[in-house]
Amino acid sequence: MSYLRFDKTLMTNLEESLQREILRTNKAGAYHCTTIVDCNTRKYHGLLVIPVPNLDDENHVLLSSLDETVIQHGAEFNLGLHKYRGNHFSPNGHKYIREFDCEHIPATTYRVGGVILRKEKIFVHHENRILIRYTLLDAHSATTLRFRPFLAFRSVREYTHENSQASRDYQLVENGIKTCMYPGYPELFMQLNKKCEFVFQPDWYRGIEYPKEQERGYDFNEDLYVPGYFEVDIKKGESVVFSAGISEVSTRRLKQTFEAEVAERTPRDSFYHCLKNSAHQFHCQLGKDHYLLAGYPWFDCRARDMFVSLPGLTLAVDEPEEFENVMETAGKAIRNFINGDPIGYRIYEMEHPDVLLWAVWALQQYAKEVSHERCYQKYGDLLIEIIEFIRQQKHDNLFLHENGLLYANGRNKAITWMNSTVNGNPVIPRTGYIVEFNALWYNALCFIADLLRENGGAELADALSAQAEVTGRSFVEVFRNEYGYLFDYVDGNMMDWSVRPNMVFTLAFDYSPLDRAQKKQVLDIATKELLTPKGLRSLSPKSGGYNPNYVGSQTQRDYAYHQGTAWPWLMGFYMEAYLRIYKMSGLSFVERQLIGMEDELTIHCVGSLPELFDGNPPFKGRGAVSFAMNVAEVLRILKLLSKYY
């Protein structure tokens, strides 16, 4: 039995199938994303979505979709599916689907009368090319396939509409055509692995709708250009490969390329393998530089997300060399930032005050998984530069006070991971002494001190340990309140009593200023008020302003983003804290909590985890379809669990 298989009953029920999406990436910024019935429901969906650096930093949809038609005895059966105005779906190709299997590569099986056709898709790694293989499993008479490409040539944040500027020109290439709708875009090559006929029949398909955008309060319809169609005969048992890319290929090699790419894929036959595959999708190599994208389909490489995700996406799947590749690029960017130079790399938000502290945490995980000695050899100088940069108060918005705590101004600008804004102002103006900043600071001081002491740096190690002692005492005095949990932030006489998950980091880190009894008190409150099957709530239902449903217009969603929604990545730190306190006796509880994550792999983005969930039942997945920090932290917990057995 396949781990990720959906039968005819689910596939033909659009209420169910349109909610499930698939994502494939090429590890260089491009992707393919749609629903499991190949009906695009977002403006971000497309068969071939790629960066076009000479235009902007956005991704662009070149090939939106490809409608297949099976022709037998002159009868045409269109397997495509689009949503038009008035909740009208056409041509209703989903009714021919018998099965969708996503274990190895996305494979859809259609049955049209006596014809059984299998369609398999694969995105070529490090190349802007998608391949689709059609295999005629059964047919009782001569069969022809027709392919009708729907072109967009637009940014993922915009729409295309019928216009006279779009070029209709095309040129024949080997077994296909090349075309480009607008200046500045690369040419799109569409080719088959065998001789075919291209019929030029230009037309606009008007009023295609994207219901996910409608849900999110955005414009939601566009027109797509179809230049014509390809026709090719296919025999029983034969496979035909369609290629769409920005360079011409030798069509004789398409079958071999397809097979070679398939051989590289790890089957998604378990919870762990699904997440490992998903982890690989966030990697993005541009030239010699290695990045981690924060999520799909609309996130770039964000510094905080990158460092939080890095251990889970690399070390937890036994790929330390990938950690080192990403860290080589990130380390250069950190040094540029510390030296006041332009970042020079496509890493955004490096200036946020907790980013360097998360970088230290990521390197700490490397030291634990690989070795302290290797960590010091590779990253010792960088760690010292980071800690001295903070100690010497060279950061524009991170001030070390005499009490040993770090102060940051977040009144007018969102500076933490709780970063939603409305009209340019933070929804949650976390400012002053921020709890996770100072938990990270204490942990960094202790970790670097111990690493230096092990490697002959006793003088600086002693200074950092003395600093940590002051910081630890102040942390308990400032953040711990009479009810046993931690203030979220403290600014002078202003103490934020909201019960939020940021206090849990203090329990999860290797070095904590809290004793075991204090940790247990914090954990108990987090368990009681924040824990859901899909992660920790960003705010307790008992706190003012609780807003658990991430729905409605952009403004409505911004107000809800961190006011009660549940985030899976926070559960990673929660479960690490739980195991620190309860050790072996906590294993069964942690394993039960992970069931809620495993269920999600077949519901939202097949084989991955979405950005966030509503904080109340039924805990519906929302936001980006695949989110790096969530995948990373669940993988890190699976790795942690494995060490107990």
C-alpha cells in the first residue's frame, strides 16, 4: 500500500481534492505547484514557475497548466480542469481520475472508456525544466494525445489579462516550439520526445478563477493565452515525455533524463521520508551560494528562518555537509553585516536583533551533532566575532544593559518572529527585554564560554561565564512572575502578562537560567494553555486579544497571525523541553503529539507541513503550503527521539 495514495472517491470530490496541493522544486528557486487534480487554485500555482533575475526578485509563472485530451475514434476526452466564473468547472477532467499516487513522483491514473493513461511529473534538479511522462497502460484502438499549453508569463504576485502586447510569435524546434510572450522573459521551449504536430490556434481563455486568492481577499481571476496544441500518436505500452523549459533539449534524451531524475528521488513511504523530501525542497543553490528558503510558494531566504531551520533541514537528516554549505554563505553575510558592509547575498532581514543569536544556536546544534572540536575549527572565529559584536554594543538595536540583559526597541518596527504589521505598525509591539532574545543570549554566552574553555581560550571564556552569571540572575528576577510563567517582554514598568510560547525557548536550550522546578512550572502552563495537536498557540485563549482563525482579508489575517494561531515549529522546542524535564517517561507523550503532524501530510500540501494552523478545532492549515521551520523542527524532534532508543 502506498503511503500517499488517493483513490477515485476522493479525487472526484472537488471539495476534498482542491484542498490538497503538491509542490516540487528544482533546488534553485523554481518550482511546480498545483492541486492533486491539476486545477490551479492560487495565482502562485503553475507547471513551470521560475525566477527571472533580470526582471525582479520574484518568481514568474511561465507555463500555468497543460490540458491533455485523449482522442479515440474521433471522440475527444479532455482531462483538464479549470475554475471559471459562477463556480463553473471545465472541462471536468477529474471525473476520469482513478488514482493519484505521490509516493515516488506525482502520478495520476486516468480511465477513459477502454483507455488507461498514467501521467507522471518530475522537476529536473538545478534546471528550470519540468518533465511529464504519459504512459498508455491500456487501449483497444488507435489513440492520439493532444496537449494544450496555458501560458501566463507573469509575476506570481500579478495576473495576466487578454492584451494586444502579448506576442503570438513562435518558432519550430526539434519536436516542438519555442515562444515568448513579453520582452525580458526567457523563451519557453515545449518539446516532446517523438515527432508530433503543432497546430497554431491562438486564443485567450478568459475568466479563470483562483478560489484561494478569493478566500484571502485578493483579486482572483485572469485570462491565459493558449498558442495552439500539440498532437502525438501513442501506442499501448508506450511512453511519451513532454518537456517545458527555458532551453532547448535533445528530445532523444528526454526518457533517459526522466529515468535518471526518478532514480535520485527518495520514496515518500513514511513520515520521516516525507519530511526529508520536503526538507530538500527548501535548499536553493545560486552559483556557489547556498540558501534555505523560508517556505513556498511566496517566501525568500529570511535570516532568522534560515538559522532556526538549518539544523533540522540538514543535521537531522544526517547531511552535515549541507549545513556547512549553507553556513559558508551565511557566515560571509554575517561578517559583512558585522563589518557594516552591504550584505551582498540574497539573505533578507539580517538586521533583526535576534538573528545573530539564532546563528549561534544553529552552530551549537552543529557542535552537538558533529563535534565541538570541528565546530571550533570551522566556526570558532565567527562565534567570537558575533559575541563580541553584541558585547561591544555595535548592533543598532541590541543594547546590553548593566543587569546583563539585552534590550531592543520594537515599538515602531516588528523585530521578532512575531512580525505582523498593519499600516506599517507592529500588531504586537514586543519591545524592551524580550524573553527569547535573553534566553538566546544566556545560552550563547554559556555555549561559547564552554567551547572556548575546551579549546584553550580560558580568558575570554571566564569573561563570558561571568557575564552569563549576571544575565542569568537578572533573567529570573525580570521575567519570572508570581504565577510561575515568564513575561513575554518587559519595558520599564510595562510587563506583558500575555501567555505566549516564547517563554518555552528558555526551557529547551542547553543552557537555561531556570532551575528544574521553575522550568516545570512554565511547561505546565504552556501545556495547559498553548498546546494543540498542530503546534503551540501564539497566544493563550485566556489572554486578551485571542484571535485564533487566520481567515479573511489581509488586514484581518495580519491581526490574527500571532494572536492565537498554532505554529508547528514551536512544538519542536516545546517537545525538546518536555524531554529535558521528563526524559524517558516523556517519550510516549511526545510520540502521541507527533501523530497530529503526521495526519497533516495528506491534508494540505501532500508530504509537507503548512505555515500555521487555526488555534481552535478543527485546527485548519493556513498560509504558505510548505514552511521550512515547521518541517525542520519536527525532523529535529524525530532525531532527538531516535537517541532515546
